Amino acid sequence: MVALLNPQRVIADLRELAALTSDENGAQRVAWTPTWAKARDWYRAKLAELPVEVEQDEAGNLWATLRGASSKALIMGSHLDSVPNGGWLDGCLGVLAGLEVLRRIAARGRPPVTVRLVDWADEEGARFGRSLFGSSAVAGRLNLEWVSRLADTDGVRLPDAVRTFGVNVETAEQARRQIANAGAYLEMHIEQGPVLESLSLPLGAVIGCYGIERHQLTFVGAAAHAGGFPMHLRRDAFLSAARFALAVREIARRCGGVGTNGRVRNVPDIPTAVAGECAITLDMRHMDAAQLQAMVNEARAASEAIAGEEGVSVAWRTIYQSPPQPFDAHLVDLCDAAIREVNGGVSHRMPSGPGHDAIEMAWAGVPTVMLFVQSLRGLSHNKEEDTRPEHLELAVRAFDRLADKAMAWLAA
Amino acid sequence: MVALLNPQRVIADLRELAALTSDENGAQRVAWTPTWAKARDWYRAKLAELPVEVEQDEAGNLWATLRGASSKALIMGSHLDSVPNGGWLDGCLGVLAGLEVLRRIAARGRPPVTVRLVDWADEEGARFGRSLFGSSAVAGRLNLEWVSRLADTDGVRLPDAVRTFGVNVETAEQARRQIANAGAYLEMHIEQGPVLESLSLPLGAVIGCYGIERHQLTFVGAAAHAGGFPMHLRRDAFLSAARFALAVREIARRCGGVGTNGRVRNVPDIPTAVAGECAITLDMRHMDAAQLQAMVNEARAASEAIAGEEGVSVAWRTIYQSPPQPFDAHLVDLCDAAIREVNGGVSHRMPSGPGHDAIEMAWAGVPTVMLFVQSLRGLSHNKEEDTRPEHLELAVRAFDRLADKAMAWLAA
């Protein structure tokens, strides 16, 4: 019996999972919580219908392995965990699409290469602030010292929380062995942005993930009474931050990247006082490392020029840096071809702005690609997140084609 | 015995009060607290040395009355209460300078008119958010309904707190009788701004208080992932607020007023998200009512133009409005003359940006003027607030001259 791929079953599975692990505010599958465990139990029951070996590794990742003629492995993966009040697609779409592809491959008998499906542990980092937990451990860059100090808002430490799920942070990086035979890593995900929708395209082949430069700037001027200080004697820190934010937009546009000032805080932050201090975050992203560096350099120069003109000081503090992570050129070609096959010859290559577990696989040297499916209005991380059913079905078909092409490539 | 005016005694009194009611963070004479009561007990002991009648009125204001030949009254006043972590001059300088002038007048025997010194209750509104409590009650515009609903951060209601100080909010406006015979109101205060210092002048005659328009604007765009949304598809509410703040500065400069955006709040206010919402406060002030209205109209037009260009919406909510309050032209002339007499012929006429109890007296129809003394670096409402001793002494001498001129005017 040769089972056919059934994309509608993926949607049915997604709805079943949502019904089991959501409330009126959305998905509640936060990693290292009982609801996440419930999701995984449900998922294990699905896996039990297939001729696969199931194993949780040292970092809490859940692996399903269909042995093939070769031990060389094609890995498909994504994550079941969600942010609090999350959507019905972010993460679990990739796992359940992978599950459907695995069903289809398993039904055909022994594949030429080993095929594995991984449900990464704690992609979102929603509870402890450490995203990509499981995939980072497998990539060997978990940063044990930092992770061991993390605690949730109730004061529960990460090492204690993960221990109840059978994970010891001290030995988590032993999970590196999982990618010893990895030949390729494929991940399907919703776009979480508006690009495909704005182009009226259902699917995109992802060329890599943006590099990220995240900093906090603090402008310091002089607090002053809103009534008592004439305009020409003020040193208003907020106006410097306002000018900086507008400069960041121009820089990002000119360089073809993105720049965001998402958090802003005045001191004293009252209606009747000129801000003596203003702290503002800067998040800049670009696919090209040199362009990303140029953006940050320009932003720094702009902040200093503005500060000089406004008579305030400015200080920078780095929050986070991650270099651009290009995906494998050949796999991008295969993904592009798979999309064209199911979508009347039309595909689109695009970078990913958000981070994904795929970054960790690419960083670890596993040839990697992602396939994006359109997000309606670019929404994610809330219950309004959605994608048209016909696009979901098309995505499953393209992902299945991609898996076949990657298997053939690995077998060759 | 005719006592001479002793300006140094005012400084000694200020230091004594500071020692009694401050801690390492500054003055703690917040109205309706034990430290404020301690300040008033100390002040009552000073008054007890003078031939004056002392009375607390229905609104908690403390009056000292030196009966004169006429029942027509010259009133001097200010406030002993401070903000938390306040300075050593804001408010109490005016009371203790008035006390010194009262000593000098009392020592000369029965004055031609009745002379009164008032310590207004709760000028700052630091605990309940209602400034000018006592003077508003005397002016007959306390707004009982609003005041009765106020509570401090511990949930203590204003009516309950003031009751422990012998004040019943229901009957507080009976204190209006205090100004039945008022002929003039004089108030000395630190400038709380940098204007006099920037002009190298010690003293200024205040022509009135700025009108105030205070609003909150909320720009609503679309929250978006900082990585996933290209610049051209964003509707960033914070950038609209940033453009608005810069427009406000230009409008205020052009119109000769002041405009401040002191508080700003993004939603969701995280480094990795474009702000879907940004609430920003606007505080505009001008001495001229028509110019103030023009400023607000221009700001509103600017906010709508920016919102249109940025693809966001903007909504306005009024927080507070107060019309400009000019002081009495003749008293301003007398104040100007008094300053010139003690300062080598040099004076300066200026508006007040901050609000003062004098506004309430002027509003109630009492001929009113204020005398400002230079603030170092324009600082107030913190422990760094300061004024040179020689300027304080000069201010006391000018205020004494002003009191004499005002008495002569009332007696004539």
C-alpha cells in the first residue's frame, strides 16, 4: 500500500492540537509547562502509528527516526512550543507538516537515506528568555553559564524546570551527537511577516536569516520643568531619541535592511517635565554582514551627530549580536524548484527576519533551508495569527517535494 | 523698638526647617503627612513670637493675621509643603520671607492695613495629584466631586487623609471668607527655571502665569515583528510620535511659548517589535490665550498630517486646561520698582511657566503679583535645587519693599 500525501490531514492535526492546548486567548504550549507536555504526549501518540524510533535527547528535543538504506540523515524539524496566547501555526505547522511527509515516506517502505523529524525544545524562550534552547544545545552553543542563571518571573530557575522534563543542563550539549550523520535540515514555517501577502504569493524559499545587532542607547540631557524652561535653554533627551529613530528608518531604507526602535523610556516620564534621560532600543537586521555593520556604524554616527547638535550625551550598550546565517545554496535551489512545481512555476526567494532553529543547524554546518508560507497580515505571536487553508495545503505539498529532492540529493 | 529687616534670618530659618524635615534625599514635607505637620508645628512656634492671630481655615490653610488700622488686607503667602525628595526653597522660601517681613512690620506697631501671611495647604499635590488644594478652595474652585474621588498610591482616600488634619472636604470652600477683605496678594518664589540665571539677573517681577493645555495623544499603527516586516510595509506608531514631538518643538519656538512631550509609552514596548501603539503627552504653555490656542491648533493639525502620511490613526484626550492668568498691572509695576531699588536700577519682567497659588488668588479677583528669585541651573523638585545666599537676601529685601509699597497703595 502506498499512502498518498494528505495535506488536509495536517490541518486536521493542527486543529486537534489547538483544541487540546489552547484557551480563549490562544495557544498555551509554553515550553517546560504541563500544557507543552500534553502537546508532546498527543504528538507521541501520532508517532506511535508509524514505524519510527522515538527518543528524547539530552536537551529535551524529541526525535522520530525512520531508518533508511543509508545512515546519512535527512532531518525535518520545527517546534511544538508556543508563546503564551500564541497562534495555531507558529512552530507546530512545521512539525505536523513534517509528520505528514514522514507518513508518506514511511508508507513507501525503506527510504534511501534515514529520515528524521525533530520537535525542538523551547524554540520561543517564552518562560526563561532563552530562545532556541534545544537546537542551540545540538549546535553546541547553549552557553551553559548564562542558561544556568536564568529564572522565570516566579523565580523558578531554568535548570530546575528542565530537570522535571528529564533534562540536565550540564549534559544538554551531549545532544550534539544527533547531527553526526546529518546531511540536510529542512524547516517549514509561517512567514510571520507581510512580504508574501504583499506580493500575492503563497510560498517562499528562504535564503537565510538576517544578522541582528541589538543595542540600547541612552541619551542624557537635563530634566526641566515643562513650564519653567524656555525652548532655547532645554536639553531634551527625548527629542534626541526621536530624531535618532527617524534617522534609523532612513538608514535601514537606504541599506535595504530593517531597523526598529521598539522600546523607549523617558526619565522622569511625567507630562510636566522635559526628559532628562531617554533610553531607546535599536534592533537592526540585514542579510549581508558588511551592510549590517555599515547600518550600525551609520546609526552610531547619527546618534553622535544628533547628540552634539542637541547638547546631550549618548551611550551605547550591546544587548545581542548574531551574524547573518545564509542557508545552503543547493537546498535553496531545491526549495525554489519544489515551490515552482506546486505553484504554477512561480516562486520567490527571501530572507527571514525572525530567528528560527534552522539558524542553529546552519551554524553547526548542516546544509539547511526553510520554506515559508504566507501569513495573513503578517501577524504572529497572537491568536489572530492565520494562513489560508489552501496555502497551508500547498505548503505541505511543496515541503513534501522538497523532502524528496533532498533525499535524492543525499542518496546520490 | 523698631526691628530692622534681617534677610540672613530667613536663610537661618530655612536651614532650621530643612534640618527638621529633610533626609539624605531632600525635603519630605509632603502635605497631609506627619513630616508636614512637624513643619507646621515648628512654623507655629515662630509665629507665636509675634503679635498675630493664628488660625487654620476650613481648607487647611494656616493664616497669621496682624490687625491694622483698616480691615483691608495685604496678604503674603506661599506653602511649606514639598514634593518627596524636594529642595530647601520651593514653597517655604516664600513663607519664611513673608514671616521676616511680618516681623519687620509688626515691630513698627500697628500697620495702616491688616497684614496677613498664609501657608497654603498642599500646593504640590504630591500625594493625591491635586495641586493648589488650599488656594483653590479659597478661590471657590476646588471641584469637590473630583477631589473626593482621589486616593494615594496606598489607596488612602483624600477625604480621609485630610480629615485627620481637621479638614472636611465638604465644607472646605467655606474658606472663601478669608479673602473677603483682601486688597492685594504677594508671593515670592524661586524661579524653577533658568531664565534669570541665563540673563545674570537675581530677581524678576512676574507678569502672570502661562496658560496650560495638556493632552494625551495616542497614535495607532500596527505592531509587527522587528525582523519580519520590511520598512515599507510598516505602520510604526512610535515614529509618528517622534515626528510629532519634533513638530511640537518648532511650533512652540515659532509661537514664543513652550511645548513638551514628557511621557511616552509604546505598545508592546519590547526591543523586537515595531510599536503598534504609542501614547505621548503634550504640555503646551503660553502667556497669551490666543497664541496658546493657535499652538494647540497647529499641534493638532501636525498630528493629523503626520498620521495621514504614516498610515496610522491619532486620537486626542484632554488631561488639563488652564487659561493664562495675568497678574495685576499696578502691582507688577510696584514689584518692578521694588526690585530696581535693591538691585541698582535693574529689573526684569517675566511670565511664570509653573503654576502657583498666586494663580488662584488672581483668578478669584485679588490683585496679585509674584517676585521671582534666580534658581541655579533652573533646578527644582529635587535636592539639588539651590539659590545663591546673596540672591536670597536681595529677594527678601525686595519683597519687603514690595510689601511696603502695596500697603501704601491699599491705605491710599
